[in-house]
Amino acid sequence: MTTTIALAGKGGTGKTTVAGMIIKYLMQEQEGAILGIDADPSANLNMVLGLDLGLTIGQVRENLLEEIKNSLKLGGAARGTLPGGMSKQDYLNYEVQSALAESNRFDLIAMGRSEGQGCYCAVNHNLREIIDDISKNYRYVVVDNEAGMEHLSRRTTRDVQHLFIVSGPTQRGIVAAERIVKLKDEIEINIENAYFILNRLPGKMPPPLQERIGQMDIPFLGVVPSDDELVNFEFSGRPLVELGDHSPVYKAVARMMDQTLT
């Protein structure tokens, strides 16, 4: 059975960092293969994980539409085939497999930018089915979403076992997180558990912030502290999965995952 873990939050809250620490935890503490899905158009989860990124799903989609356009000129696409006799479904299957960035314990696929002006409905449906089918081969799927959860609703039909909504330690960040809490009830995905995570907290929790979090309509999972070592990793471009187990950031996320997966 595949366990899907999704992250959401306003841009700049550090949810990609948390996603990377979750993948590091799963590699070290859990059995089975892991698939990371970078659903943020900025696509930088690969840098956190230390992987080179090739094709994105957005590029696969655009390439197919270009192939269809060229095939129509030759009278092929109307019959459901591309130049060389390849079907559209076979083309997408091949290209999505080629887009997977692979490592020993985890793989990564990036969704890339959102759609342009073309007709994407049928292509998106095919892509969603392919990605869902690929996901079945993994014990864990970790989805790093953009600020909202549009990709979660449009890119997958799978249920989500655990949704982590990440915010920085500000009242504005918490307001944005509350909006995302409301969004989760509007998308056509079954979310079994949802939690709030406060990220990049310097020092102790200020009482006003503690009081504000207590008013949220979502369980508070915990705090990820700010950390100078992580900042140095960011400046140097080192993959954050190389942070040692002693890192307060990793230790905080590991405690949350222990609590979530038990």
C-alpha cells in the first residue's frame, strides 16, 4: 500500500525544506521506495535532494502537443498516432518514465510550469493516470505543492493520508495557512489527516503566536526551529538531505514523522 504525504503552504515558508527532511527520514527509518513529486512551478526540490532535473511534466505535455501539431500536418494525429506509429499514450508513458530523476532509495518527478493556451484536458487526464500508476510502485509518495493545492486536485486522483500545512512564525503566515485549511475541504481528494507545522521559529514560541495557533481548526504538529547550519547549506548550495542527524531541523521533522506514522 502506498502512503501519500503532501505539503502545502504560502511561498517562502520552507515547505520544500520540510519535504526534503521527510524524504531523508523515510530513507533512514522506513522500508520501501520513495517517490518525490515537485508540484511547485519553481521546481527546486531536486536541489534539496541533490538530484539533477531533466524533463518536467509540463515540458512533456508541451512536447506532445507539438508532436500532435506536426502529425496533423501529415494526417496522423487524427487517427490517434504520432510520426513513427507511436500512440499518444505510449509517447506519454515513455516521456514520463524518462522524466524520472532516480537515486538509490528515492526518485523524483517535477510537474513544472502550469498550462499555456493550448487544449490540455485530455493530455492532463492521461498524465494523471500515468503518474498515479507509477506511484503504485512506491511505498511512500511525498508531494511538495505550490502555495495552494491546485496540483493536488488536478494532478492526482489518489487519496492523501497525511497533509502538512507549513507556515512561518508570523500572523500573516498563519492566516494564509488557515485559508489552505479551508481549501482542503473543497478539492476532490480524500485527505485522511491534516496537521499544521510552524517552521523557522527563532527561539521560544511568543505567547501571542501560541494563542493564535491554539485558535486554528487543525491539529498543531510541532515546531521546526531556525538553524544556522541549514542557512549555510542554503548559501553553499549543498543538498539539505546531507544535513546530519544531529541537525535540529531534521530532529524536529523526524519527531513529527514518528508521531504521524505510528
